[in-house]
Amino acid sequence: MRGTMRRACTAGLVVGVLVTGLTACTGDTDGHGTARETDRATATACAKGTFTWARVTTRDRLTGVSDPERLGKGGALRNPVRRVYTPSPSVRADGPAPSAAEVLFSLGKRTGEIDSDARTLAEAGGETWSFTDVRQPAPELDDDRVTPRAAGEFVQYAGVREVSADFRYTCPDGRTVSGHARNWTVDIAGLTDCDERPDSALAREVARHACEQAGSDGPSPSGA
């Protein structure tokens, strides 16, 4: 199965929503102000901490796939792309840590998604990057229909390139917080032929979701 890429947006156009679990340095008050004061002191003490990243991984994830359609040469696809996965930024920590945007800023610099001389997002002079935006929606699935140039059994698909890593944040006084962060960078859309051998990890995932499932339903109406 040969996969044909027909759109890849520039890296850094990252959207999604924050997954709960991050304990920020600025927490809620307990009604007497003590929790807020403690968190403010913690934030001040850890403001000039450093990140260390490990197990940085990048992989393509399938976000949407259509049902397969067998077409003759010049036929047009009609089946919509249905969602199978919703990507979103995620930041988790096992204790008080910088904001999710700061964590993602550091991850973006570590992976090359963000080019900045600033040490932190707060020091970036008001400059912003979509990679640090934790409240935007996941990418929409493409409604465009494709007309393949040859006959075959075709599937449209959508995907993203995800980046994830473990981090350790060390405060100047030696206290540390460990956590994990994830985000996506590239919006992908493509077309693949079930009659051909998969040539990538994403194409193999398309085959598992659409081509193999269709084959297990029995012979097609044509008896093939």
C-alpha cells in the first residue's frame, strides 16, 4: 500500500487542549490565603530553575480515516474521514512546576519547534508560539474529496506528528519535579491504496483501521 501525502502544514502549528494533572506554581487559596502565599513563594524560589529532557520521541499518529472505496480509473471518493484519535497538548507533573506553557516552551526549544534565545517564555518579550498554546482545538478533519488517478481500493486519512518527552525541573535550591509533556507539530492528510503494501508506520495504521477491517467483513459485492 503506497501512501501519498498531499498536505503537510509547517511545524509549530500546534493546537489542542491541556490535559489536567499539572500542579502549577500558582495554586488556589485555601480560604485563608496561606496556600496562595506558599505557592507564590515556591514560584519565586523556582523561577530560575532548569529543565532536563529525556526519552524524546517523535511519531506520526493517525487522527482520521475513511472507509475504503474500490474505484475504477477516474472515480471520485465519497466516504467521509471519521475521527479515530484527538491529539492535544498534555503536561503532567508530580509536584509544583512551571505553567504548562513554560513546559511546552522548553520542550519546543529542545526539539527545534521553537527558535528563541529567551531562557523562558516569560522572558521572551511578549513573543508567542502556537506550540505553547494549550487551549486551541485539535485540527479539523479535511472534508475535501480526492479523485485518484488510477483504479484501486482507496482510503483517505489524516494524521499528526507528535512529540513527547519526560522532563525534570530543578529549582535553584535543589528541589526537583518530574513530569511528562506531549504536543503535536504537523497536520497531515493523505490517500493510500489498500491493494499495495504499506510503506510507512502511518500507512500500516491506516491498513489496520480500514483495509484489514474491510477484508474481514467478507467478499465484496463483486465477489473479489
